[in-house]
Amino acid sequence: MSGEHTRRDLLLAAERLFAAGGIDGPSMREISKAAGQLNTSALQYHFGDRQAVLAAIIDRHHRDIETHRLGLLDALELDGEPPGELDGEPAGEPAGEPGLRALAAALVLPQAARLDHHDGGPEYLQIIAEVTARPERFAASFAAASAAPSMVRWRALVTPFLPPAAVGPPLHRRFAAIRFLNGELATRAREHHRPDHRLFASHLVDLVTAILAAPVSAQTSRHIHSGTPSPADR
């Protein structure tokens, strides 16, 4: 078996086991064994360490996600709405400047498309949800995902639609929307009996839009100005 085939088998085994037991769950030896390798150090030989395996899994899926999201953002800036995707309909924004729901769709739909991707898509969704839920533990992978060109561009386009107090610390509204999105997709990915994701994806776009658009209440503003730590800081 060629080195490339061995690497792919190891990555697929790592995807399955990371999704089932958490990124820190399976040992490197267990992953090598699950990939059918007689040499239980094969994973370490080909990738080095757990963080490198995680980075390779994310990169394997992010290439398609990047292409998809950049295409949606191109369409948004040209026409004011993305082409019909999982829900079979355009996002419903008027022509011209992209609206908030259309931008939410550009965030959601490339990730949601992994639900129907039978080459590790559901496993990837569970893994990336753990990365965004534990950014300090998986800092390198989290930083790489955040620095992807489509995400840099998306953040720049969506920021003018947000309440000023919601941008950046301590509220981090864009990150809150991304973490919610990934958590919902991970839950859906575990429900293998769901054959049709169109309603789910459309409603998820609605929910992400609502998170992004939610006003900052007077009470929350008082906590910000008084320096009260956010729940994530406690």
C-alpha cells in the first residue's frame, strides 16, 4: 500500500474515532489499529502528533468549504443574494447590498452541505464543533479555521450589520453565531436517520441571522460598562 493510501486510511480512522469519542479520546495506537495498520506507531510516523492529525482532517474538508463559501460571497456582492442551496430557494434578500440573512446563509450552507458528504462529512462536523467549543485546547486549528480567507471576508461583510457593542469583546457575537452553528450541525450529524436537511438548513440560517441581529439590551450594556465578566470569562 502506498504512503498516500496509508495516510488517507489513517485520517479516515481518526475522523471516525475523534467524532465518536472526542478529539482527546482515542490513543494514537488505537487510531493506527483502526486503520488496519500492523505498525501501531503508523499515525505518529505519518503525522507526528494529535494536533497535526486534527489539522489534516480539518484541511481535508475546508478546501471544499472555502470554495463553496467564497462562491456564495462572490454571488452576494454581485447580486445581493446567494444562489439557491440546500433549501432550493434564494435567501430572499433584495438585489443590491447583501442583507444579513444572505450573509448568514453564506456562513451556514457550506458547513451544512457536509451533512450529505459521505466521505467523512458528518464526522468532520462533530470534530469542528469540538474545536470551536474548546478553542484554547485546539488553538492552532481554531486559529487556522478563523484565518481562512472566506471567514475573514465574511466577518468584514457582516460586521456593519451588527450592533456596535456586539462586535469584539466581551460579547464576540460573530463567534457566538459560529459556535452555535457548529454545535447544531454536530447534533444533526449524529442523527443518521435524517434523509432531508433542507428545512433544517433554512431554519438554521434563520437562527444564525437572529443571533447576529439581536440587540444588546440595556442590562447587558450596563454589565459591559461596569466590567462584569461574561460567563465565558468566569
